[in-house]
Amino acid sequence: MELTAGNPATPLTSGARAAVRGAPDPAGPEPAGRPLPPRGGVADRAGGALLGLAVGDALGAPAENMRPSEIRRRWGRIEGFVSDDPAGTDDTEYAIFSGLLLARHGSALTVTHVERAWHLWIADLDEGPFRGAGFSERGTLENLRRGLAAPISAQHRHAWSDGLAMRAAPFGVFAAGRPAEAARLVAVDGRVSHDGEGIYGGQAVAAGVAAAMTGAGVTSVIAAALSVVPMDSWTARSLRRAVTAAQHPHPDRLTRERAVRSAVVIGGYPWTDLAPEAVGLAFGAFAAARGDFRTAVLTAVNMGRDADTTAAVAGALAGALHGASAIPRVWADAIGPVRGSCLPSMRGYHVLDIAELLTPDENETEEPGGGPPGAEPLASGAPGTVAGR
């Protein structure tokens, strides 16, 4: 697939392997419902990971920052979309942003590439002072606009947030079966915006998705996530506690969710975007569901807190494990090209197109650098090219 230099806001035209042109598709946006990749194989799992992320994001968005009791009072138990117009949030749009960057550079990705993309696609655009979504992104944009460079750009009050974890799934898709490489690459991406536990959270998610992409069992996915972060880190402790609570016998679903939540949530703490907490809740939901997509996502949603991110991560893990075909079709059909409500430069891209970019063609071999064949450095100006696809 070839990405031609041009307007970064240009939507992808319909059909697999379509080019991203320098002008909008005159036919207008694609309909939300799209053909899914064929069952089985890496394309199905790649589509499942990123479509699962977007579905979880859209399902969880209305419950973001809510307590389970508040969710029950308003909706009972959330079992599907509670919005008449479901859509992804910053989680999906930043995942697309990172996916495009990764597709361009592959394993040759550097912090310089990431920093330059933040400037070109976000910080230097005339879109208001803080159009960058969560606190970690806002702090990063403020620092970049002040002329600070990575890693100093990540020195803000929310460097420990789940903002990297929410966009980490594409790295697991790209480095399928290579959790350590997925963790290395997502850390490169994260140096611009995160530090410490914020990076560990992204690494755990990327590694978990990389393992799930090979069809590894739930236990192996969790082990892969733990293998790439320091065992004495807050992220690792939170993840272990959540999974242990999820796997303990419980009389009913609500009791299990309360146990998982109690294992990792800091009562009374005002910020719900803590990476160790969000990643713990997501893996706890994944473990409680034994990898089942629908159960994993709904468990994350109904536990509240940063529900769009926890459900997005749980959806990415379960989607990578079972493929896009495991996602309820009514949920999959609700996901259309992103609207650019957070990142206008991402408007018009669909997560399935990003999954395709990150997945080698059949019989296609990878070049020594590990990235897509022919991937070139990001040139000055608008997005560059991924050639040879």
C-alpha cells in the first residue's frame, strides 16, 4: 500500500490497498460497515486488534470517569452502545497516528521521527492551543510548542498517564510474535510524551498484543506483557494483582469486577488516567473473560474509571487473540473512519486501513530493518511514503 505525500487529513478511499491521495475522496466518507479480513491468519488478527481497540473505545467513552455505581444507576449494566452515535475518542485517533508513523518507518523508527510527526501532524497546525486530548498529550503539546525537545517534552505532570498505552496496539500488530521488539518500538514513540510508568504501561500493552497476534493463550499473553516491564514496577504489580483477582473464584460477575477494581484502583484519587491502574484493569478484564472479546470489553466498560482506554486495551488484546471475526458485527459496523474530533489531521482514516498497512502482504518478506519493504524516512512537510506495499 502506498501513502503518497500530501494532506495528512486526506481520508482513505474505499477498498483494500487504496492509496491515500492529496485530495479528499469526491465520493465522500465510506459507510461505517466494511468487509472484515478473511477469517484466520495475521490479517484477521491485525484487524481484530485495531478494530477491537476502536470498538472498546466507543463502547467505553460514555462511561469514562464514572464509578460502577453511577453506571448502574444510569444504564443498568452496559451491554452495548449506549450512544445513538457511537464514535472513538482520542484513543482511536492517537492509535491511528502512531500506526501511520510506524508503517512509514518500521523498526527504524527513532525519537526524532516521532517528535517531527508530533510537530507536523499536531503541534504546528492551527487548531487551538490544546486540541490534543488528554492531560499527557496536552502537556506534551505545550512543551513542544515552547520549543522543548524529547525527552524533555515528556516532563509534565501526567507523564505516568495511560496515553501511551491507549495507542500501543499498533506496535504489537507490527511486531507480531516479537513482544520485546513491540516494547522497544512503543518506548521510542513514548519518549516524546511519557516517562517511567507511562512507558511501562505502553510496553505491557504492545507486548501483550504482539503475543496475542500469534494465537498465544491468555496466560502467555499476560506473561509476555509482564516480561517487558520491570517486575518491581507499579505497572507490573498492578497487572499481577488484577489478573490474580480476576482468576480467583467468585460467585458472580459483579463480585469479580469489584475484586479486580479493588485490586488496583486507588480510592479517592482524582485522576483516572493512571497507566498502572488502567493497564491493570484492562488485563484484569481480559483475564476475567478468558480472552473472549465481548466479555472482556464489557467487563472493562462496566468497571468505569478511564473506561474508554481500559476497554480499548482489552478490545485490542482480545481482538488480536481471536481476530476481527470475533467482534460482534453490529459493533464492528458502527466503526467508521475517524472524525478528527481530537486530531483533525487523522480525520478520514479507518483503523482497518492502518491494520492493513502494518500487515505484510502474502508471500511478502520483511527487509532487514524490520519495517515494511521500502519504508523511507519522514520527509519535511506532510506525511511521506510507505512504498512497496
